[in-house]
Amino acid sequence: MTLDLDEKLGSVQLEPSGSVRAGHVGTWRLVFTVGGYGVDEGGTIKIAQRFASDWETPQFVDPSGPGYTTVVTDGEARVSARYDPKAHERPWMKCIVIDVFDGSLSPGDQVVITLGDSAGGSAGIRAQTFQESAHEFRVLVDPTNASLVRRIPTSPSFPILPGDPVRIVCVVPTTVECGSPVEFHVRGEDEWGNPTEAPAGCEITWDGPGRGTVDGHWLTVHDPGAGRLVVGWKAQTFYSNPTSVTADVPTLRHFWGDLHAQSDATVGTGDEVEYFTFGRDAAFLDFTSHQGNDFQMTDADWRRLNDVVASFNEEGRFVVFPGYEWSANSPAGGDRNVFYLEEGQPIIRSSHWQIPEVPSDASTPAHPVDELFRSVRAHVDLDKVMLASHVGGRYADIRKPEFFDEELGPLVEVASCWGVFEWLLWDAFDAGYVVGIMCNSDGHKGRPGAEGPGAGQFGIGGGLTCVLAEGLTRRSVFGALRERRCYGTTGPRIALWFSGNGAPMGSRVDTNAPITLRARCIGTGPVEALQLFRGRELHSESVPAAFTGLGHSKRIRLSWGGSRIRGRGRRVTWDGSIRVEGNHITRAATFAFDSPADGILEQDAGRIRFRSRTTGDRDGIDVWVRDARSGSVTLDSPVGEIRVDLASLEDEAVRRTFPGLDVHAEIRRYPESPSDRDVSLEVSVPPLDDAVTPYFVRVVQVDGHMAWASPIYIRRVEVGGEPA
């Protein structure tokens, strides 16, 4: 009798079956029934999950601890289990590895894997924190001790669904015309950032100058000014992003996008249709792209992606660009995003590592990155392509002149879900490049535009790119990006303007006289500072009045941040404590923490214990003390310690640096209740003798979120227009 693959390898059942709530802590049993091949002594069973999954890591030693997992069999062999995050091929990398020894398993024997076994007191294991239409426990078996596993066809899959909403997100256009109705969007979010339908009972009103009318999901503001929508729900208040209302149609409007994330075509989650549907209907993006890793995408994948992109692109509503991620190792130049204006362009890969069946040709593979530049120039219309430098698992190394092409790649990404990477901008300045700034998610959760950090290995919630464009069309958005008329944020839709003698951000300005730089930001929350940088050095800043004369404020802000290295292992673990001696903590609150899995663990009148990781970003805790000027405050972590006496702490922060990339800790007094959201700056700067001098602005909000405007590049010239 001939056995089919199910009968040869075996079958698997999941108990309980059915949908799972994102982040739920529970117990699940996988029952593997051995097939006709049996499993030989030395054979292996693997329970694999995708790289992006943040399902809690199973452990096998502490029956009372979280994630406790057991593996037993009724067969004559013995089994042992371990967890290995890189035990199978990408993207099915995260594995429980089960070894069979002291005998073999016969057909019909069972192996039971209990995830979150609670018999010994464990609360269970936390499920993946983000939604997925078909999450799979991929069960693989090597029945022959050949170190070659095959997938069991009955590997169980099930949907992971959002939980109940705990907050409201409201999105309005950043720039609108006075008297013209504009559509706004509302969604709920669960505790992990998964979107839900807007819950019933929301009351939406206008907060701003003049009269604003809300009619369903349409807003009409009848007078110029800046304001926002207020959403009341269950005795809570939520605010939209700010909107600037002008008397006339603005020449350049703000459009928001996430240009860099992935689906399950490579290492992400969900298919491309789900991906673009989320970006349009849940994240409320104006534009986006898809950036699958080149070495994993077949020609068929690339054609399918182009077809889906074309079907979603809708001028005036939702602009979508074809693209991919050129994913070479950093010594070969590192990650580059490739964006095309239209479909039908070639995918020029760094390698064919996971797709050896795809033949090479005159254009691909192209390695290292200077070969990519040459191949693009040889095979693509340069008006239809744009590159950007990205920091992900691999970081873009742009320090070698041959590894950067300013014409092809005018943008650098300074924030994504991997962290914050201002050092990439410093690299560009040090080399004399003229670049613009973007921020995206590089999301792997299938949630472009609203990635969220979950509980996994990514550092922060991701970023957004805002372009200043004439309209929402491919050519307008693409042109704004190429001209560096864009800025990036760590996620919120902060309104930002920056100009030099009227020229917008990203411009080159030739002058032989002082130039007036003007900047304005309207935050999604109170603003701490609007800062002007000349190159990497802080030139000047505008701070609200609340941030001066703080000597008697009882609010003390402790913050820390930075990353270990440029590469994949950049995370800094800060888990530690805050001690207050000779005083009392009356309350405490976190800011800029990225995941519900982090934060304050324990607190009393003299001590706070916390969990925190940073990857170039900043985390922090505000403490309110009983007496503003008594005693001391100490931050103690594995990275190092910083201590201040409150009697000597005035407006200036006390800062200490540690080894790494901007690894630092800081203690400062902070305003009790800062509230200014609209901050402006105007500075006159002379042209310097340097060939080109970059100036850019950075916004820092009280909640820790940030924005960076693309620089304005000033070149000193003589009266005739020639360089000085």
C-alpha cells in the first residue's frame, strides 16, 4: 500500500483550536501522531514559527514561570526539548527542537507539546501580540536522523485577533483649506496597538480657533488657524494629530506614508493584499511601498507584487510604489530601499541566496552596492527609480564614497522599528553628501503605518515619512522625495515646516548674504524643544517658557538611550532601578517606553524597579518628589549609574555617557505641566566658507517622540553666482 505524505510523516492537532486573542496568556497543546515512517532514534521534530512572531519564548526548566513548556511521549523512546531562534530556514527560524533518543517512535505513537503548561503553577505562555489571519505552528519532522526535516501538511493554523479597544486614534489631514470639508478617520486600538473598529459612543468635537463642524466623518473648519479633533470615549479624552487650516489652497500639502515594510512574501506577516489593505484602511496612509528582501523573492513573486501594487494604486486617495529591499551584508554596502515610479521595472538583487533556481542575467545579481548603482544606471530609466539608505538587521554603510550615489539615493532613514539612527545622518554630513530624511517602519507584522513594537525584538513602534507635495499622485510624491522635500517622525503626525529664504526643506540655497531660517512645529502633544542643527552640532533652539526657571519643580525626569553598535545586536538593556534618598516619591510615570512588556515593575516611596531596552531611541521615567530640593536621585542599571543631589539641580540636565553609540543617561528638572504644542524658530545665519553647510531642525516632544526635517544646504557664492 502506498502512503501519502500525511500518513508517512504523521499528523498534528491543536487543542484548543480556533482563534486566539493577541497577547492572551494561556495554554495550548500540540498533539503529534507519528506517521508510517516512524521517527528513528536521533530523529528530530521541530515546531517552527515565523521570524516576525513575538509569541513568548518557551522555557523548559521552571514549572512556575512564564512560558513553561513540556514535551512528553507515550512511545518507547525518550524526548528532550530546547528552544533555538535560528533552527530552520528563514522565515521559519524560531523553533522548539525536540530530539528523539534512547529508542525510536513507532507509527501511532504520540508526542504532546504543552505550551504554557500550568500544572506547576505557571500562568501560561503569552500568544503573539499582533493580529494575523492565519498564524501557523509549522511542524517539521526528520524521521530518518538525516538532519533534513519536512513540513507536516496538517500543521495547524488559526487567526490571531485584536483584543478590546483601550484607546482611540483619530487622523485628520495635516493641511486643509478653510471652508472645504475633509474626511477624517477614527479607529480603536487594543493594548498592543492592533486596530479595531471605532467603538460606539465616541463624541468628536473641534478644538481650535474659529468654528469647526463635524458631520459624520467629515470636518469643515470655517476660519484659518491650527487645531485638532477631540474624541471623548468612556470618560477618556483622545486627540487627533494637528491640522493647519489656511485661507487658500496650500501650494504644498502634507502627505503621510510608510515606504518600508514587508509581508509574508519574504519575512513579514500576511499577504500583500492584506498588507496594502491595512495601510489604506487601518493606518490611513496616503502613500506606501512594499520592501521584500531581494534574495528571497522569485521572479513570480516580483510580478505578483507589481500586479497587487497596480490594483491598489489610486491617484488622489492612496499612492503605492513598487519596490524591494536590496539586502546585502554591511561590508558590501548594507540595506538599500529601491523605489520605482511605476510597475514593470527589474528587480536587481544583491544575491539569489534563497532562490538559486532563479537564473542570473546581465542585471542581477549586482554586488556590492556600487555594482547595484552601475546596474540600475544601465537597465532603468533614472527618472523612474530612487534609492534610500536603511538601517535594519544590516545597516547601510555609506562612509565609502563608492558606496553612495547621491543622484540615485538622495534619502537616509533615521528611524524605523529597529530604532533611531541619527548617526547615519552624521555619516552623510561627514562625507559631504546632500541627503534628505525619511522615517518608516520596516514593519514585519503586516501593519504598515501602524507597526507597533509588540513584545518582540524590534526596538520601537516605527516611523512615518511626510512629504510636502502639490498633490497626492505618484509623480508629485515621488518628486517630493527625490527633491528631499520631506521629513520623518518616530510615528506621530507632527506638523513641521522648515524653510530658508522661502525655499522649503531639502533645498540647496546659494547666497553671499545671511539667510533667514524659519521653522515651526505643531506637536501631537506638548513640545519640549524645536532645535536647529548645523551639521551634527546644535546651533540654537526654541523652548516653551515652561522649561525655564525650574529650580523648584517637583517633577524630575530620568532618561536613557542609545545603542550598543551599528549592527543587528544594537539593543541596550537598561533593566534597573531609580532610588530616591532623603525624600519621597509621590508618583511616577513612564514616557517613551515602547512596549507594554516594558515599564515600571515595582514602586514604593523610595524606589522604582523597571524594565527597559533601547536601540538608539530614548526611554524614561518621571518622578514627582515631596520636596523639590531635598535628598538625591540615582539611576542604577547594568549600563552604569548616574546620581544627582536635588539641592544643586537647576535647569541644566546632568548627563553621563557610556560606551556605545550615544549611550547615555540624564537627569533633569522638568515642568510640572507643560502644554505648548505650537513652537516657532527664526534664525539668521551667514554663509560659511565651507562648500556646503547643512542646517536641519529636530522636534522633541514631552512624550519622547521626535521629528527631523530634511536639511537646507547653504553654499556661499560670490555676487556672480560662482562658489566663493
